[in-house]
Amino acid sequence: MSVKGYATTNSPFARKARIAAIETGQPDLVDWQMITREERAAQIPAINPLGKVPVVVLENGMALYDSPVICAWIDSTNSGPKLIPESGAEKWAALQLEALGDGMGEAIVPLSQEMNKPEDKRSDAVVKRFAGKMNNALAVLDRQAGDFRDPPGIGEIAVVAAMGYMEFTKVNPDWRSTYPALGAWYDAINKRPAFAETAPVS
């Protein structure tokens, strides 16, 4: 029995896990199955009681969810340089950056859903709330961009996955003019094979 992963197409959190596997030299570690939203509703609650993807089922049948746990497991199977430093201030900085990237992604998903509604059914309060979270995160990341790890760690991977979804959904088309340092870093890191191979597609 191979390790199976379940994800929806263009999920930023599934992309994060896929990047983690590639960056650690394990592109085939997980056999990813892309499922529809309808398939997710029908199949995933039996695997993950929260009904969320990504979820990974190990060879022993244990299910891992969600992306921070999956990425930590991927990193644990990696014999090379770690995405998550093993101890000290670097470990907590990496995990904090991961949390910021994940949190931004968690704001962008409902923001894009709200923005896709007809204007007369759209809630300005909802848009303002989640756009505020997104832009607060981007402002912090713009200030930190010069200190990001190279090669990237788990935090940088989470940030790119969220920003990729932001670009894919076009909820913040002019962000580069407001956050130029972050924009320069983002454009450079997306040239790495792991990021280019997993980029969202229409």
C-alpha cells in the first residue's frame, strides 16, 4: 500500500505539501489524487472528520491532516537539510512564518469566494474583514522578505502557496506596487522547479 494523498485542484495547502516533498528530494513520496469538491464532500469525512483536504493516508492506514502535520511528516522522512529546523530560535521562526502563510491562505479562500458572488449578494463586511487579514500579512512579509531562507524552509513554502492562490484568484491584482520587496522575492523564488511545477492552473 502506497502513501495516498487527497487534494482539490489548486488548493494552496495541498500545493504547500507538494512543494515540501519536491524540495526535500521526495517528489514521489505521496501519490496525490486530485478530487472534486463533490468527491471531497462524499469521501473525505470518513478519512478526516473535519472534511478538509489535503489529507494523507500512510501505509499503516493512519491519516494525517492538515498541511502543517503533513509537511512535518514529509520533513521527518527527509535525510537531507530540514525544512523545519530541529531546535532553537530558527525552529520557532520557521513555524511562525508557516502559520502566517497558512493564515493568509485561510483569509484568501473565503475572500475569493465572496468576491466571486454577484455584487448585489456580496457582503462588504466580509470582503473588508478578509482583505484586511490578507493585507496585514502582506505588509509584515514585505518587511521580512530580505531575511527569508534560501533555500526556502517551511515558512517560505507556506507563504508562496498562499500568494500563488491570491494571484490565481485575482483578489489583489495590484499587490506588487504596495509590497515591492515581497514581489521581487516572490518572482525569484517561483523560478525554483518545485514552485514552477506546482503553480495553479486555470
